[in-house]
Amino acid sequence: MSLIELSDQEIQRRETLKKLRDLGIDPYPAALYPVTHKSSEIKNNYKEGEKVVIAGRLMRRKVQGKASFGELQDADGRIQVYFNRDEICPGEDKSLYNDVFKKLLDLGDFVGVEGEVFKTQVGETTVSVKNFTLLSKSLKPLPLPKTDAEGKVHDAFTDPELRYRQRYVDLTVNPHVKEIFVKRTKLFTAMRNFFNDAGYMEVETPVLQSIPGGAAARPFITHHNALDIPLYMRIANELYLKRLICGGFDGVYEFSKNFRNEGMDRTHNPEFTAMEIYVSYKDYNWMMDFTERLLEHCAIAVNGTTEATFGEHKIDFKAPYKRVTMRQSIIDFTGFDIKGKTEDELREACKSMGIAVDDTMGVGKLIDEIFGEKCEGNYIQPTFITDYPKEMSPLCKEHREDPSLTERFELMVCGKEIANAYSELNDPIDQRERFEDQVRLAQKGDDEATEFIDQDFLRALEYGMPPTSGLGIGMDRLIMFLTNNPAIQEVLFFPQMRPEVFGAKKGPELNENEKLIFDLLAKAQKMDLNELKEQTGLSNKQWDKGVKGLAKHGLTKVTKEEDQLTIELV
RNA sequence: GAUUCCGUAGCUCAGCUGGUAGAGCAAUACACUUUUAAUGUAUGGGUCCAGGGUUCGAAUCCCUGCGGGAUCACCA
């Protein structure tokens, strides 16, 4: 990057950097800095006169002559620091205060401070600085949002594009954003602890798979050079976890980064995190109990309460949750009973409800459309929807009382699904037939159906899998609900975005029009302005921009005598 | 994919029916020894997203492109 592209303030900071080096101060020292306290420890456990060593970013500086206040921001928050000229510079030489502190430090610099804790007249806990060390120089000015006495934020850094692309800045200046990610980590920890306490084991399964299975979604495809085969990035980890149940574990779970090559919007990112857990000798009824206890536990761990606010809704994750069969749900909201209906009858019903259908849709898909259109959005409080039609659930066990249904539930919150669970299908012959049905659906044109048959998974089932219940939870969605964020981008550190274009800006060299004008003028050195314009044959706008551009580069000068405008090279 | 809104100083934003680009904070200089977003005075800082068009003249009007937001569609 050339200097010409730097802003005024960036150039100043680079000059400051040089001055520091000239004074023998290393702006990027290597040595460990012996921090003894965090800002929160000092503020929460105030001890008058305590000697502390702290470090962080200098985020505020207010000079008042021979004394100054500043604010240091560390991982926990901010603490005020007090610089007194004669404390820092006891002798004749006051340059450490006058020059280094006042002129060569900038907001955003990482600084280490040794000092003593005291309270100012206004009562603010403050560290009185005895000595300070520059730990890392900041060359770009940070946005500086400020909160006033009424809690109103001024100059907030809010542009989503800038915030997502430069999350490091977002995290530095927006403490509430940091809080979201602290909560996100608390959620993962709480869930992990809950599973571990129950005796289940965290495992890892492949991200690169030769058959993308376990869900209906478009995968990302890549290529392995040594094997010379296509590999897919996983869309789900279900089939691998079930193999491990076949292998004899009681319970296994994995926080799984999944990748789906589909649309992006405020609730969908190409990579997202799911949690899947499989527990042997259990069924979906047990899993419902387990799920509501899990979510209650997680809500408390994250927010300290089972209650959460999401937009206009107040949600309560306190167990137990309401349970409604899909059939009953559709009766409740449409008056239509799906039990025993043929594909044609269902298609007619959809049409009468104003739901768009086409010929590729089978019984399951049609029911799903009705539910999605008429029912789903109505469940605000956590609600289990149970007993899904068989066609929609190729990996789920047939219902013990009704062979057209499966033992499946989804957990709905605020009209969105956040969990999905089965009594897992473990009959290998049934499973093979369901896969084959899926292949037929895919051939019929249903792009949600799975077109691959995972033969190795079927082989595992043939050796035998104990009765098992499995649960999947969309972790991003769950944390959105727990932190009141309607956009998935807000709960991902680095949401996917179109790549930023760097270095595309033009340098100081002349553009085509400027060159044309310059070359013509170079022959004469000095010309009448209008004459030159005619010779170039440029449009008014192009001419105007070109001439202004040249003047800006300091190459030409226009002089006016009487009504005569003359242009000459400088 | 469709519709719609937005892109101006490091940050937040003004800028009317076209007429020399503005404010606050940040920066620079000077003064000030306990301040609470906000000390005073002075100063500097902009290819107004890019390219084209209309015009004597475009940040402003029109077209195209790029980037982003919102709504809808699709997708868990």
C-alpha cells in the first residue's frame, strides 16, 4: 500500500511510530508483560492503595494540563487510569509525559500500566500510573462510540457490512457484541457438561465424505488429488454417529460444522453448527423429556433464567413443553384431518387452502407443506410436534401404533424449528427400502430427496444397532433465540460474505482522458482552454473531470486574463 | 431469484426544486493537576462507491455495474 492511499490520521500514526523508534522505544516489544489484575478484579474487589499491573487498549484520553485521565480496555471491560506528570517524571525531564504519553500514544494502542488503586473525588475506581509501557502501536483509528449519562450511544459503529467484515473492530468497540459470543460459548459449555454428566461421549466424525448423507441438502463438492475422487463436505453427521452406536457406545454426540450449498439470508449461512446426539436403548418419548431438561439447563446457564425475549415474544424454556401430534396440529389450524388420506386427496386439500403444489410432491411433502404453511408459525412457546408422516423421515422408525407415521418430533420455538429427533430406524431391510424410495423421489424430481445410498451404513445396521434415539439441535438458531438476535450473522464471528476487493483503487497515475489532454498540451505547453477542449473531442463531463484531475495532480495551471482562459503545464 | 432502500471525512450523519462539499466526535497546535459521552481557542482533513449519460454546471437527475440492508420466494 502506498502512502497516497492512507488517510491523514494513518500517516500521522506512522510518523508517530518513527518518532517512538527514534526515542529508542520499541512500539512492538517482544517481552512478556507481567499483568497481575484484570479490570473487573480491581473494580469488583476494591483495595485502596493496592499495587497492580494491568494491560489493555487505551480507549479514552483526556488531558488536563499536568494530569490526565485515560481508560484502558482489557478482555473484561474498562478501567480508568490517572496519569500525573510529576509522578511519571519525578526529575527534570518531563518528556515521558509531555511527549510520549501526550503526543506519541494514540487511542487504540495497547499499553501496560503499573500503578496503585484509588478512588477519585467523583468516586470512580482508578489506577494511578507510576509507570507505563507501550505494548503495541495501533496504526488505524478505531471508531469511538460513546455512551452518555442517559445511556444513549453516540457515534455507534453499526454498519453491518463493516461490522461483519471487520469483526475485530466490532468486538473492540461494541461490548454488547462481545457479550453475544460469550453467551454462545456458555451455551456450548452448558450443553457439553449436560451430556458429559449424563455419561455420553463427545466424538468427531469426518467433514470430508465420499457420500453426503444424513440430510436432504445440496452439498459442496471438492476433489481429493491423491485418491482422484470427488469428496463432499458434510451436510450432517447422523450416519457416522449411528455407526458408533452400532460399535457399542451408550451415547455419542458431536458439535458438527455442516456445509450446505444453498441460499444465504438472515437465517442461513453456508456453514453452520448443529449438535447431534444418539443414545442407545431409548426412544423419542425419552428424548423429549431429555430435550426439555437440556434446554432449561442451557437457558439458565446462558441467561441466568429460563425466560428469554425474542423480538416481541417472551419465551420460557422451563420444562415441560406442550406436545402436539402433527395430525392434531393440522386439525387445530385448518380443520382438515390428514389421517388415511390419499396423495390425490391431500393435493386437493392443499389447493383448497391456497397452497402451491406440483406433481413431484408425495404424501409426506404435501403434509409438510400444509404444516409449514398453516401451523408452524403459530408455535411461539417451545412446543414438540410429534409423529411425522413416514415419507418425510427416511431415517426414522415407524410409529409403534400407526405404520403410516414415524416416531419423530421437532421442537418449535417462535414458529421456527430448533430441534429434530427420532426413534432411530434400526431395521436394515426397512432402511434399505426407505433409501430406495428416496432415490425414486429424487428421480421423480424432488430435489430434497437423497440420491445416494450409503451401503456401508446399511452394512453397519445389518450387524445390528440397538434401539436408539437421536436428537439434532441447530446451535446457531438456539443462540439467536437466547440472545434475541433475528440474524444468524449476529451470532457467527465470521459470517460468509462476498469477498472484499482490496487494492482495486487507482493510484496516482493518469486515467485515459487525463493522458489525452496532457499529451495534447505537452506539445504546446500553453494553450487556450477552449481550443484544447475542442482538440480533445471529449464530452463536457469527460473534459471537466480530466482537467480537474490534472489540476489535482499538480500538473496544470489555468489562468484568466480578461475573458481568455489559458491552460499551461506546471 | 424478485421487489425496495442505502453507499458523502477515521466514526455517526446533514446536504431542499441541480449552482464553489457541512456538523459533532476523532486528529493536529496551544492552555489547563481528580475529569465522567461533551474544557476552551485555533487548524488540517473528502476521486461525495465505480463507470457512462443529460446539462454551461451533477453528491443531487437518468442508465449500468459493485457492495450492503430490508421484505418476499426458495432452502431447514
